[in-house]
Amino acid sequence: MKVVIQRVTEAQVDVAEETVGQIGEGMLIFVGIGKEDTTQEADILIRKIIGLRIFEDDKGKMNLSALEQRAEILIVSQFTLYGDCDKGRRPSFDKAAEPEIAEELYNYLVEGLRKYDLKIETGRFRAMMEVSLVNDGPVTFILESNK
């Protein structure tokens, strides 16, 4: 499982000109699910996401986690994170999970984060989405559960 986390001052996702998820200060998280992923990988990333200290304290140091900051989180599925561009000019998505399995694990990840009583918003799985954001910093991290 791969995630790209961007610290944002605001973010939203629209589907067919309808806003389906919107947050203020917090994290925009793009999630890619691989063929080998299970709930164990999701659990690893849930703990990492919630505890990752990427928010500034009163001294300007990245010392606060999403939980401590009471950050809002927008989670968007993005199978293209598993796009392999090493050969040729067209990405291969052979390592991405099948949509039914990916959706199940995506929902598991979302529900796992909701247990922390933060505002959690989502995109719409398998929809063509327009994502807009204001990256704060910019601050962006890539996490992989198998590393």
C-alpha cells in the first residue's frame, strides 16, 4: 500500500461538478492499493498516518501529529500510484489491486482513521475526480507499508 500525504490549508474533491469531500487545515492523502496488500498493511499505515508529526508546534518545528493538531483528513483513492513507468512510454498497472479488493481495503483504511474522532472526508472510489488543494509548506511525504 502506498500513500502520498500532503499537508494542506484546504482541499476538496469534486465529482461531476459536485463537491463530495472538503477539508480545512489537515492532510490530503492519496491512497494506492497493491495486489499483495491486506488489512495488515492498512493497519500499519493508519498508525503511521495518525502519528506522523508533520504539523508545526508554537516554535515552528514539525512536532505535532494529526491527532494532536486535530487535523482534518481528505482521503482519495489513486490506483495510479502503482503505475510502473520503467519500461516503454505507457505505465503498467499490473501491481495495482483489482478494484473490488482495492475498494474493500480503501474503506477499511478510511474506517480505521475514523476511529480517531477526526473529521474524515473522502473522494468517490472509481470516479473521475477533480482534486484541488492548497499545499502548506509545501509539505509532502510518501509512505509505503512494505518498507
